[in-house]
Amino acid sequence: MDKLVIEGGVPLKGSIRISGSKNASLPILFASLMCSGTTVLLNVPDLRDIQTTLALLKYLGCDVDRSSNGQIKISPRVIQPEAPYDLVRTMRASILCLGPLLALLGKAKVALPGGCAIGARPIDLHLKALQKMGACFELKQGYVWGSCKKLKGAHIYFDFPTVGGTENLLMAACLAEGETILENVAKEPEIVDLANFLRAAGAKITGHGTSVIKVEGVSQLKGVKYKVMPDRIEAGTYMAAAAITKGQIKIENCPVENLDAVITKLTEMGIKCLVQKDCIQVVGDTEMQAVDIITAPYPGFPTDMQAQFMALMCVAKGSGTIKETIFENRFMHVMELIRLGADIKVRGDTAIIKGGARLIGAPVMASDLRASASLVIAGLAAEGVTEVNRVYHLDRGYENIEKKLQAVGARIWREKK
Ligand code: UD1
């Protein structure tokens, strides 16, 4: 297994260009299953989760053609309803094929994704909502077996604004009979991007980006050319890297309007964030102050940025807290940050971080994608050498992470085992 080796202590300087969004690309790729003809997607990042999705789309019956510049062409042929365990277990977002398959074929057999390091992550809200549209489910042999005649428009209220659940239902509703009203849905920018793609393909959707989405079903969707939005979490991660190294980085091709919570917290910490049209200049020339953070559904502070900010708080002045409200077990990075010298205590859903730590490099082990990013950030500030093991987590979500960091002066490299 590859590892990343980091010699910390270099203030990062220069510019980093943000790649296309992983979490927007995934649902849009699954939505292309429902589009007749060819869908051409631009700005899709080259990541392991994208490769897994493409493998699944091929398995389901699509021709897939990927060129080196982030362009992917998908042409559905004869679609079959089974998403096998071997593909689903490596990526939970595979469950996003459930809505499209039911809408298209009236049946689906999708492996249950199972839990993961950050929590149980059930799909009960997806299933409950699809049942309201007329689908029936059976759970057997580790699979969700779904069937329906034609999905029917329904009025659905989500108990929690689940991102994946909103996406699955939004896709399913596009080809359902009649009107679907989805209430208390997630408002994440990636959902808006999915809705914009579906609208370009012929869907009738309004209200995306608010907590009520209305969809008038249509008889078919057509493949279109669509450019995926830039990745706000990748952008936030490099902003944190600039801050912790007291560097100065220009984040280019940045979804500035989707980063309010991150910019607000960095500014509160004393970091200058100079916002321009589609870039942010981050200047970390003062000592950071600790802050209190509560993760929340968008537009709240993203759970996907919590671990990276924890690394910042370890070296900031004073004590701060991070309360995680989205996932029940998302503090796996705490023990590893402690190995680097951090002073953190976890009490239930809250981490209490005493700042001012002197971080010293050590071998650390990543447990999930964003936890790995926090260890890289901490490693960039630590004295000596930090080795981040299990880099495959990072490869799921960050395109060319070590190359992008090298380009702004970081001493970081990959070692193959
Ligand atoms: C998506 C993102 C992930 C991000 C998360 C929250 C993708 C591919 N992944 O994950 O990076 O961290 O949103 O912003 O876009 N839940 C249920 N029942 C359900 C569905 C969800 O209890 O049927 C719970 C989950 O266990 C979790 C919470 O709701 O505790 C949030 O999950 P959800 O918003 O669905 O996140 P994902 O779509 O899995």
C-alpha cells in the first residue's frame, strides 16, 4: 500500500487549481443511466470513486469512454438491474443507482452498502421515500431487491435532509408519472448541480437548492454535454493547508459562493481570505485563534471539512470545540492527531481541542478520506517527517494531491510499497 511522506514546516506559496467535484460527479454519472443517447461530462476528476462508478456503469450496460482531459462519454445500451457487492462495497455512493434503475426498469437488485468507518450510514430514508412512489423492497442475501410498476409521483417528507436520499429520489422522480414534491431535502450545491444536469437533459425540476423540490415527471431524458462544478471540499482542504503553514495560496477555479461557512470560520481564526470572482487568496500570516464549530447540513459547516479544521485547531491559540452532528463516528482522526502531538479529548459528539501543540512528525494511519486529509495538513505543519499510510483513502477523493502540494512548495512525495 502506498504512503505519503511529508517533511513539514514549509509555508506554501503559489496557486492551486481545483478539480471537478467528486460528490457532484457521482450522482450525475448515475443519472446518465437514464439519458438516452450519449451524455458527455466535462471536468470529472480522475479519482478512485469515479473509476468504481464507471466500472459499475459498464456492468449495468453502458458504453463508457474516458479521455485524459476529464471528459467522459456515457451511452446506455441494454441496462440490467443488478449492482453487485464487489463494486458496491468499495463505494457507498453506488446506492445512487437504485433510483435510476427503478425509474428505468421497474426493478433493481443493489448490494446493501454496509457501514463504514464514519458510521452505520443506513439507507432507510431512501427506501421509505421510494416506497411512497410505489416501489416494494425486500432485503435478502445482502441485497436490496426493489420492484415497481411505474413509479408514481408522491409527496415525500424526509425526516433528515439526507444528501444521497435527496439525489436518489430526485433522479427517480424525473421519470415517474406525475408530480413529486420532496420536502426537507438537502440543499447541498452538488444537489443543485445534479438538478441542473437533469434539467439540461429534459427534466422538469424546480426548487433545487431550497428545502422543497418539485419534479414533474417526463417520459424520457436525453444525453447532453455538461460541465461538473468544482470541488468545494478540495478547495476548503487546500485553504486549510495554506492556513496551517502560514502560507499564501491562490485557490483557482474555486466555487467561492459555496464556501461561506469555511471562509467565515477561517476568518474568525485570523486567516485572510480575499475572495475574487472564481478564486480565493488565502493568507496565513498571523497566529490562528481557536474557534467553536458545529457541523450541519448545507449551508452549515460541512462535516467533510471537520477533520481538516481539527488539524488547524491543534496549533491555534486557545481551546476550541468541534461538534459533529451528521455522522456518529467521525472522530477517527483524533487518535492519529494525538500521535503527532495534539491535545484533544472527545466527549460524545464533541471534540475539545487544546491549541498551541507542537506537532512532531510520526507514522500515522488514515481511516477515511477526510481524516487522511487532516493528517496531511497536520503533517505539513509538523516538525520532521510524517508518514501517512493507507493513501488509497486520499486517492478516492483528491486528484493528484501530492503533485498539487509540491507545486506550491510542499515537501511531500508518494512511496510505493
Ligand atoms: C454525502 C457525501 C458525503 C458527506 C455527506 C454529508 C457523497 C457521495 N457523499 O454522503 O461526503 O459527508 O453527504 O454531507 O455525496 N442517514 C440515515 N438514513 C438514510 C440516509 C442517511 O440515517 O437513509 C444518515 C447517515 O447515516 C448520516 C446522515 O444521515 O448519519 C447523513 O447522511 P447523508 O446526508 O445521506 O450522506 P451521504 O449521502 O451518505
